[in-house]
Amino acid sequence: MTIDEFCEVLDGFTRVTGIPYRHYVYSKPTPAPCLVYYEMDGEDVQADGINVLDDVYIRAELYVRPTDSASGAAFEELLTANGLSYDRERAWVDERGEVVIYYDITI
């Protein structure tokens, strides 16, 4: 899957849930719920002097209100439906008064 194809998956998420997504480069914070994503360094596998596997890693940050469990469930369902595996971690964001759910996704 390419970054463009991943963004098409995110477009579907926004259409279904109404939750906007952005690439991490934007000027002002969006209130929860919202999703921010960015590319991370991947691991390349070489054989016989050429790359045979170029993994692309995405970090998606889903910001939600503390009582919102439906947004994370909807995002996880979408990832699974598109054959994308992920690792998940939650954290509290004091300055926003929100919860962030980090998803590390290999595309």
C-alpha cells in the first residue's frame, strides 16, 4: 500500500465518522476527535545488493475526548478491514484535556 492509498482509507474513515484527518504539518490544533498521521523511518531489506522490501511505517495519532471509545473502535475496524496491522498505545494529553491513541501501522 502506498501513502496515497492509505490516505484513501483515511478519506473513507472521515466520510463514515466525520472525524477529520491531517498530515502532521498544519498550523493550528484541531479539537477532538481528530486524527493526525505522519511517516516514520521504515526498515529496508536488501538482498544481492538491491532492496527487496521497503516497509513504510505510519504513526497515526487519534485525539479523542476521555469518554469517547467509539472513535478508536471505528478506526481499528477500518484498519482491520483494509488488512492493516497496528500496535496501539494510549496516553493522556494534559494541555488538551484529551486522550491520544497512538497507532503504529505498517503499510
